[in-house]
Amino acid sequence: MARVAFIGLGNMGGGMAANLAKAGHDVRAFDLSADALDRAKKAGCLPVAGAAEAVEGAEAIITMLPAGQHVAQVYAEAVFGKAEPGAILIDCSTIDVATARQLASDAQAKGLEAVDAPVSGGIAAANGGTLTFMVGGTEAGFAAAQPFLEDMGKAVIHAGASGAGQAVKMCNNLILAGTMIATCEGFALAEKLGLDPQVFYDISSKATGQSWSMTSYCPLPGVGPESPADRDYQGGFAAALMLKDLRLAMAAAAEAGANLPLGTRATELYEAFAAEHGNLDFSAIIKTSQGKS
């Protein structure tokens, strides 16, 4: 087993670090939150006082942070110049492609391998060790990162060169946002037309309206497998985070010259919803279709 630095112990990072410790790794964990550090300690990690202390002697350095600027700051202040030769840098945050590519280039200039490895699956998958990782980087970087990612997930897929992991993540969540809105509107209309929600689900989930948003993450409580809707839309994937990912996708689309009319409208809907309910799960946007937001 290896010594691992884990920086960023939020809703996702906390469970991920815990699974690395469970797999037998020596996890040196850091977060600005004392509560997060306490939870990490209870999960078998060793809390440290700073990111640089976590990085010292680590064979793998994993970051799970809010945005590209935070990852760049941690790399500049605590990773570059302090990481051991041969250490693999794994950023699991969801950030913009340009920053991911720049950090990989900066790492290479310092003799280090860095990969972008954003995740899909949400908090439950982070806690359960069943995340999907989409990885951008060199073949050597992917090979070095893969064993650590496999201890936190069910699928680890090499998407391509540096930045490819982030590109896949934003395209995937663009699709997810659209299908969730469509699913919410379908259920809202079914209710207005007097249909039994369970009967509608039983039919549509076996017909062409079926999607992951319906059959794995139904936005209506009491229908389908348990989801955040059954917990008053608490936990899961916050609407504010979905909005963040949509904004990244729209920025990338503008740069690439891609026309995304549905993505544009989905972003507008989540901007309006997150302004009032950003802490709720993104499936709570069904309240908009129901006229409750």
C-alpha cells in the first residue's frame, strides 16, 4: 500500500479518502474544515495541518476542490517543489479544460505526471466506492493513477490526453441536465393529466422515455429506486453544482463554436432555480415544472 495525500474532504472527497484508507493506504488528509478533518480521522485517515504537509512523502496526491483556481493554487503553493519525484498528481475536481491542460503541462515541466480524473456517481457512490472516473492524461499517467482510482470506483476509463477527462465530464453532465429537466416535465404533465405517477413510471421506464434520470434517480418521491427526492431533495448532487458544470460546458461550447440551444435553456433554468434552491439536489428542479419554486 502507498502513502496518499488527499486534499479536499467535502461531500465527495470525504468518502473517497475514506475508501482509500479502507483499502489500506496511508492517507494524509487535509481540508480547511475542522469537521471534515474529524470525519476523515474517524474513517482511518491521518489529518494534517496543511496541504504541503499532506504532500510530503506521498506517492499519490489527490485533489477534490471546488474550482480550477483552487486546484491551481494548491499545486502552486503545496505541490510543485514539494512532491516526491515519481509521485502521481490526480485531480478529481470538475474544472475547466484549459486549467487541467495547463496544470498537466506545468507538472510535466517539473518532471511529474498529472491527470485530470473527474467523477460521476454522486455522494452515495463516493461513499460506496462505486464512482466512475473519466481520466485525461498520458498513458504513463493513467497507469500510475489507475490503482488508486480503482480503490474508489467501479469504472476507471482513459478518455484521452490531458483535459479529456474534464471534457467528457462536462458533456456527460450537459446530457444529464437535459434529461433530468425532460423527465421532470414528463412527470409534472402526467400528474396534471391525472395519471398515477407509479403507473406512468412503470410504463415509461420500459418505453422510449426511459433514461437514467428516470430509472436510477427519479425526481418524484415514492417512485422508482430510492433517490434524493425521497429525502426532500437533500444530499445527492446540488443544483448549484449542476449549474457550475453547465456553465463550464457553455463556456467550452462558446470557445469551440458549438451551438447548444437546449444546453443554453437548461443553464437558464438551473440559474433561476439555483438562485433560490442551490443547496437542493438538482432533481428538485421538478418544482419548477410543478409550479412550486
